[in-house]
Amino acid sequence: ALLPYMPHVPPAALPGKVTATTFTLERPRCVFDRHTNASDAVWLVVALANASAAFRNPPSRADVPLYEQLPTAHSYMTLETAAAVYACSVPSPAVLRVGGDTACGGQGSRDPCNGPLPFPGPYRVKFLLMGCHGPKAETRWSEPILLRRAASLSAIDPAPAHRGSDMVVIASILASLGAVLAVAVLGAAGYGGCAGPC
């Protein structure tokens, strides 16, 4: 069944909502309630935007495309979660982080990896409900999501910010005052040590 829900980046201002290797999605609460059984799982399908139309839902969990296949297959599935977690009655965090697991790539396991996204995109995503016998329901594809691009090395000024002469004078005065204070404290401590009976 095609569900009317469309995944999306939350409109609220969140730190790190979209980075160079990750993005945040609103959690699809109450979307699958009428279609799930206790053993069902919800997956997130991540695809490069120009490859989303060619993506075919896998017939079983054994056929799920892995994160390591993204460079060649242009899509993968991740964030396998029990469908009950997305039920209306279950309190849960409001967002999901895509690409947030830096420890899972390249391990060669069949476990779904939520590794950092290697390309700026754009990406499109959808949620897929899978039961024991394959796909049961899916959401619509998201709008394209473009990751932040790192500044090019030529745009970064390697020289530190230029300091005005006023800053240099103020820093010199403060350093001198600190040195005078240290000498005074040490002198007073040394003098106080000799003031007692000899």
C-alpha cells in the first residue's frame, strides 16, 4: 500500500539538522498503525535523488541493499526499527538522524548500517514497512535533500585574522600586569617567610 505520508526534514531550527554527512528527519509517528503486525519492521530507504525512481523494494530482509552498496547501487536501506516504535501510543524522540553512525561502515555484516553519507546528494528517502513475507506498505519519496557542502580549501584563509595595533597594545599591557602581580605575590610570600623568628 502506498501511504500519503512524505518524509521530511523538520522545519524547526535544530543544531546539525543538515550537515556534510548527515540529515535529520521527522519520525513517522502514527503512519503505519493500520498496517502493522507485531513482527513487522520499518526501514528507511535512502537513494540518490536521480536513482529513486529505479529503486525496487526488496522481496525479503535477505535482499535489503546495504550501506556499502551506495556508491554502485545508488541506494541502501537502514534504520530497521520495530513498527510498534512508530505507533501513536508510544512516546519516542521526535527526529531520526540519517548517517549518524560512524562506526558501522565496511564491516561486511548483514546488519543495517546508518553510516555517514559520502556524497552531498541530493538524496530522497522513504519509509518501507516489511513483514515476514516482504513489503507491506510504503510512504511517498521525500523531496530532494541536499547536504551542506564543505568550504573549498581555496576559500579558507590560512592566515589568522589580522589583529589591530590596539589589540597588541592591550595584550602587552595585560601580560605585563600579570607578570608584575606574580612578582608581587611571590615577593610577599618570600618576605612573609623571613618575618618570623630566626
